[in-house]
Amino acid sequence: MSTRPTAVPARGRLIRAGVLALGLTYVAILLLAPIVGIVWTALKGGPHVVPGPLERADIQHALFRPVIIAAVTVGVPAVLGMVVALVLARDRFFGKRIVSAIVDLPFAVSPVIVGLAAVVLFGRGGWFEAFFAARGIQVIFALPSMILVTIFICIPFVIREVVPVLEELGTEEEDAARTLGASPMQAFIRITLPNMRWALLYGVALSTARALGEIGAVLIVSGAIQGQTETATLYVLRALEERQDAAGYLVALTLAAVSVLVLLGIEVFKRRQAKEMGR
Amino acid sequence: MSQGIVVEGLDKRFGSFNAVRNVSFQAVDGEITALLGPSGSGKSTVLRMIAGLERPDTGRVWVQGEEQTWKTPQERRLGFVFQHYALFRHLTVRENVAFGLSVRRAPREEQRARVDELLELVGLAGFTGRYPDQLSGGQRQRVALARALAPRPRVLLLDEPFGALDARVRLELRRWLDELHRELGVTSLLVTHDQDEALELANQVIVMHQGEVEQAGTPDDIYNRPGTPFVAGFVGASNVLRGSVWERHLHFGRSAVAGAYHLDDGGEAYAYVRPHDVRLTNQAGDLSFPVTIDRRTNLGWMSKLTLRLQDGQVLVAEVPNEDLDGVSFARPVFVDLRHAKVFGTGPAAAPAEAELASV
């Protein structure tokens, strides 16, 4: 046995190295190459090309729009997602599995269909059109519908992150807090919320990234009106059609940079949560 | 009313499972009362209903003469110690112990003094800044106890407090809890499945089985005067021997034990005998009978013997080795059963079998 101790491990190492190389190549080609390509194309005219397009009003507007959408959008899935997660993790009721499956619907359904559904409900002749029109609220081809479809698409992120954490936590710490004189609200705020905060932030960061990058549903409901309902992704689409490549790549690069920042945040939150669950 | 805890007619169902059935008992002020039973006997559910963590379907709860049945846990002010500690993992030891004081908005100085006092009491004064994951199991449970005691609860409820610890730490903490209780004298209700723990710590033991109280009494009552076959079988590992009643004795084949005075002749009955109540001799006497020895294991200070009666029933005996000095295994061996408890019905699983046999 000890005469040829390296024979099998050496082959194992080789296979392991091969698998590692394959994985890294895959990541490099599919993920890194496009990013490098965008950076390269956007900046090939030299760094001085950057300020020009970014000073244009329509581009500034297009970059600012998704920030508003994300800001409004993220609060709703964060709060309601937390409530749904609490119900799914803690309560038992008839049809719970169905609810749990429906929550994932936005993952499965194409955003274009989500946009179409919003048009059916709020567009011309839609079920709720008369109600909002009578109050002078423009839903379709305006910010409300863009926020609405983005919220729909972001629903599962917080829920899917928070439910497993809540399930692992159980209710014992909350019970302990109650016997020590805490009200249900105090127990939630002082015990449960801190214990799930990183999972919650992780879910929120994922939703933000998704909200910033959303295009399909927004394309359908916004009408992509320049300087009004045009988001950064929609601008990139238009820029490429109008052969304004440099400006398009620059906006894409800005979007990618924001996403990388969000990604860094996500990594931090994920680590903190993993560390705290170990306790 | 000097009663610490009184529960009356508690009932609790979980779906179709009747977890607790008509449970009533009292826990005397200033003493430790143990709720003893196998897992699933409903003892933890009773404790959680006293704490207000579960709502009883029917029945009432009083603590120190004050009715608690409809109060929320935070109104009851009872200390609760959980089997898995339930420490707040994101808070330090100090913040954990201070929690009960800070939610009641006690002044900061008072909180600090009380936490120091309690950590001193549980022997963890140097651990204030640590997080629960930096402590051993025994230390965690001591922090949990300090946390429960900090708001000066009227009674202390302990749910299998040593259940998650290894055997050595268990024993150590048991002794320590005993001393702590002597010092503080806080009325305590201890849920446990470990009969040694119950008998050692408690002034009063309530044995539960399948959601019902089987027997309540002093450790001496429970151990020496079991009221039901279940108690006889659960408290102290028992041998169960089946025989028939004849002239106030229980007969197994041609052997017999005394103690069936309350049963009619000709009926079937069961004798419960603890392994250490089996005495071995070489002399045949009035109430001793011959056995064959299947197996003998020497554990140092005592021997464990597997004996077979003439009718084939097996009896386990644990005999101190010095008592075996005068016994020769080369000659016929007889046993003498002391403190046999005879019941007309068998253990939970046996009645069906007994019914079949009597048809």
C-alpha cells in the first residue's frame, strides 16, 4: 500500500485540476469576456470620451430613471417579502405549497409576459383603466406601470433568501424573548430582525440589481419615450439601433459598474449571514 | 395560598394528537418539582402552557395564587430555560443576561449591577463580552439560567435543561443547580426524562405518560411505592415477569413471589422487579426458586447476570460482587426477589398479549 502512495492521488489531482480549469474557462468566456469587451469598446477612444455623452440630458435621464424605479421598488419587496417569508416559514395553512410555488412565478415567467399582463390590466380598455383614468393617473406609458412590473419581477428575491434563514432560526429565541418580558413586536425587532438582517439585505441587493437591469417588461409598459420613460437599458437598446455605439457602450459600462458594486455588497451580506448562522 | 404553581385540568390537542389530557398538579413554593416522563408524554407541553407559550384548550394555571390562564408570556414574569439554550446569538453574554431587564426598561446602572451579580453567581464573570458561539454547552446553559433569573422571576421553568449536554457535564450541572437552588430557593419546575435527575433534584416528582399524570409524590413514593405498572417500569429499569395468582402469591411455573394480596386467585398478573433487588443464594427457601444462568458480566464492583426461570422467562440481575462471594456457580443457584411489585395488568404493550392468552 505504501509502495506506490502517489499513484491514485496523482490521477485524482489531475482530474480535479481539469474540472477546475473547465469551470474557470466557462466563467471566463461567458461572464468575464463580455464585461472586458464592453469596457474595451466604451473606452477605446481614450478616457476623454467619457464626459461627453454623460452630460447629455437624455442619457442622464435614462440613467436616473432606473435609480428611482429601484429605490421605490426595493422597499416594497423588502417589507412585503419579509411578511410573506414569515408566513411561509412559520405558519401552517391549507394551500401553503401552492403559495410557495406561486411566489416563484416571476422567476419562471418571461418579463415580456409580465409587461403584457400589466397592459391588459391598465392599458386602453383594461380592467382597471377606467378607475385610474377617472382620477387622472396615467399608469401605462408612465412611471407607475414601470414600478409595478419591476415590483412583480423582484418579489421572489427577498422571500427566497429570508425563508431558509427563518426556518433555521426557529422560534426558540423569540419564545425566550417573550418569557423575558418582550412583547411580540419587541421580540421581532430585537431578536428576529437582527438575526435575518443580512439575508434580508442580500435579497434587497439582488432585487436592486434586477430592478436596475430590467428591460423586457419595462419595454412593453413604458413605451420607451425619450427623456420620459426611457431607462438605461432601454437607452442602450435605442443607441445601438441608432448607431450611437460609443454612447450606448458607455451607458452599458455605467450599468455594469453599478452592478459590480451591488455584487460586492451581496458578497459582504452573504458572508455576514453565513457567519452569524454559525453562532 | 403558598402554592407556587397550580395547574388544573389542562388539555391540549395538536390536530388529532391529544398531547395533554386533564393534567392537574401543584408545585410547592420554594421547592423543585420534577415532571418526569418519556419523550412524547406531554411534559414539555405542560411547561410551555404554564409559561404561556402554548394556549391550553381547557384548564387553568395559577402562579402564587394568581390566575395566569389568559395572560401573555411577558405578563407572567416566569423564568424559562430551554433545552437548546435559546441564547440570542447576535448578542454578547452581558446583553443576553441583560435582555429581560432592558425590555422592562430598568435603569442602566441597575442592569449592569444585576448582570454582574448573576454572572458571578453562575461562575462566568470573565465572559461578559463573548458571544454564545464562543462558549461550551455547559457555559451556554449557565448563561441561559442567569438570563432567566435576571428579571427576578416568580418561578423558574426548566425544559430538559441538561438534555443537550454530554454525560459528565450533565452530572456537574445537576449538582450545581442543586446548590444554586439551595441558595436562591426559587420555586422550580423541571421537565426531564431522566429519572436519576428527577429523583436527585426534586422534592416532588410528577410522572407523566401519554399526556396524563400517572403518579405524583415524593421521590421515595415514586421509587418504592409505584402506583401504576408504568411508573414501576419507568422509574428504575425493571424486569417484568408474567405469572398467575394463587393463594396470594404470584406463580411462575413452580416458583412464586409474595405480594399478590390484592388479586383474586386464578388471574394473570405481572411482577416488576428491579435488577438490584434480585438476591442470589445456593439455598432453597420458602420464596426462593431455582434459575439457570445464561450470561454473567463482571463490571468491576458488581456483576450483571442474565437468569432464566424454569418456565423460560428471563430475569436480569445486578448484584454487588461482595454479595456473590458466598455463591457457588457450580451448585444450583436460587433467587430471592425483594420488593417485587405485582400489578394485575402488564406494561403498555402487554395487555393485548394478555387478552389473547386469556381467550
